[in-house]
Amino acid sequence: MAKETQWNEQVDVLVVGSGFAGLTAAIEARESGKNVVVIEKMKSAGGNSIISDGGIAAPDTKLQKKWGIEDSAQMMYDDMLKAGLGLNHPRLVHAVVSNARSAFEWTIDTLHVPYLDRVDLFGGHSVARCYTPEGVTGGTILKKMLQRIDELGIPILYSTSFRSIITDAEGRVVGGAVLKEYDYKTDAGIPANIRTRRGILLASGGYGADVVFRSIQDPRLDEKIQTTNKPFATAEVLKSALKIGAASVQLSHIQLGAWSSPDEHGFGHGPLFADYILFQYGMIVDPHTGKRFVNELGDRKQSADAILRIGHPCIGIADDKAVACSGWDLSKAVRKGVVKKFGSMEELAAAYALDAETLHASVDRYNGFVRKGVDDDFRKPIVEEASPIVKAPFYAMRLWPKVHFTMGGLSINERAQVLDFNGNAIDGLYAAGEVAGGVHGASRLGSCAITECIVFGRIAGQNI
């Protein structure tokens, strides 16, 4: 309890986590005149945000209008609910889609994030509405956020681990217990207590790397399944909120990235090929049968579940024309050997022990669908720039899902306040980003995580 606590320092707002949601909230709270401190358990900023591709989704933007793309907040809302199997909390989805465009524009107008002059269509989206920063990395956005943090004089206390929430006799959140000079390897540090006048904003990310916690929720996700997350994406901050009565929502909904490869650790370079080229312009086959088995532009849950049902890594194939049309540089992925390059379809078949005749038949069938613009087998949307897979060299990658995102988390309302199990806001406690649940339901659409982080980071920072 707070009355028994010896305080080491005092701030208006304590932000836990230095990824997109935390830094956005810190910027907004500071610009509202509050004294803000950000804590980060690792030695540098960014968490999983810095290793993402930086893609952000937003409807009805200037860039869409430039490319003649018709879109709306309602269309994005419908797409998110469809991917989430209707398990999304509608008011939270509405908050995201209603503020998505302004959040995207904020990154341009306030943070000066440079984006590529293109709009991409990812699986589950009905239209192209995804924007990628220069460098194809979340580091581009994070660097601009850190510049703004520095301009505003917001301190980030690195190697500082959040341990528990401190409440007063009435149950209001009044501070947090931390470990300073935190050593991640030994889980040790110097105890300190930080008092908060306005509250705590939890932006600690998900629990994709927490094998014990995630496998309690979904027993399939044991240590045999890799993750795209950094190893410190764990559940301790989430659990600290549960201990004071915060409600959890849909913790068993954990997303696997279907675009990952077992031939590299972590996020890696393969997803650039799979998500931006293969799924849009190519095809996936089961190496045991040589046949397609899924809509390559289905949402992430559909794709990952389909590969898991096959039970072994599958092969994604695209040709040189697809790579050229996409505009992406695959040199790193090819150099690492994650994406392989072949002079002929026969070479490709031999490399993956595929029956060449069956593979040719599958490619020919798929090419027929591309030519007529309709996929009779799996209803994959044939994008306008798509062309038959005929031009050597051919590119291929082994695909096997990895834990990527945790849709479940703390229950919040539209003001980013954390709720208890009676649906009441816990005074002084806010959450934004992956630590909060309910936005994405059973499955998150690609590029919507950064949108959610910035939307609810801004909401939390303004309201706290």
C-alpha cells in the first residue's frame, strides 16, 4: 500500500516501455504540460517496434487518393472484424479506424517520418491501405520519435525493470516499484519506488517470447515454436496489472506469422519476400504434394493455421517479374540463404524434393487463374499488377509459422483506461499497444499493430 511506501522520486506520468505506444504516449503527455518519465528494462529503446517492418495502415489518405484507391474507416472496420472473427471489441476497433488517418498524418506532420511513395495490399485487407517507412523498418519511425522525446526533454531510464503497481487504500494507482541498473540475465537490480501524480501508462508490449505464459494460453505454442519477437517480450508487466484486479481479455488469441522461415531466427529477412512479394504475386505449395492449399492473401490466422495443418514447412514461389514489380531489394534474404534463387522450375523442384511434373501442373493452373483474374480454387484476390509465374530466375522460401503477436491483454476502454472485471476503470492506470487486448479479436490484420500503438498511445497520453 502507498502509505507504507518509501518514495525515491515523483513524476506526473510514468510510462512503462519505449516502443511505439509508450513513446507516443510520452510525447502527448509532455505536450499537455505533464512531467513524464519513460522506463525501459533493456539498454536501448524500441522493444519489438524497432525490429518491425514499420508498416502502418490507415484509410482514406492522401496517398490512397493519389493512387486512385477508394477506402473508408468503415471498410477498415469491416476488414478488422472479419479477420478477428467478430471477437474484436467494436468500440476499440472504432477508436482505431476513426483515428488511424490522423495518427498516420501525425507521424508525417509532427514526427516527419519519411514514407515510400507506395500503398500496399496485405492479406485480409479489402484494399491497399498499408504504408511503409523508408528503409522498411520500424527503426525509421522510432528514430523520429526519439528525436521528439529528446526535444521535449523526456528522460528515458534504461535498464530499469517495472516490478509491481502500488495502490493507495482506495485502490487508486499511485506509483510503481522498479529495479534500476537492471541485469536481464540475472533478473536483479536496485529497488526503487516512483510515485505518480497522474498515473501509469503500461506500454510494455506482448508476451510472444514468454514460452511458459503463452503455452498456458495455447498449448501448441511450446518451446518448439520460434518467435519473431525479441527474447524480452514477456508477461511480467501484464501480470502486475492482473495482481491488482485488472481484467484480462482473450489471452489465448496469439497470432503466428505465416510469412516466417524456419531457416533463420527471429523476424529475419524472409518476411520481406513472403509478405510483400510471395503472398501478393506468387503461390505456396505443400512439398509433399506439390499443390496449393491456401489463399495466399488470406489473413494471418487463415494462412498460419493452414500451414500448421499441413504439419511441415511449405514452399513459397515467385518469379523475377514479381520481384521486379514489387520494387523490393531481396539481396539480404538471398545472401543469407533464406530466400533461394533458381534458374529453372526444375532446379527449384529438385532443391525441395518436389515432383517436377506435379509442380509444373500446379504453377500452370495458378497461372491460368492469374490470366483470367479469378482464383477458382481458393478465391485469392488477383492484384492488378499480377502476372503468371513464368520468368526465370525463380525465387523460393520455406515457410513455417512463428509466434508474432499477442491479441490478448489487459481490458481497456476507448480512453485507454485499464478496466477491472466489473468493467470499471482502475483509477490511474492506462494501457496502450500490445499489452492491451480486445482490438484485434482472433487475428490481427497486417500493419494494424503500429496503427493501434499510435492511436491508443495518443489517446492515453492525452487522457492521463
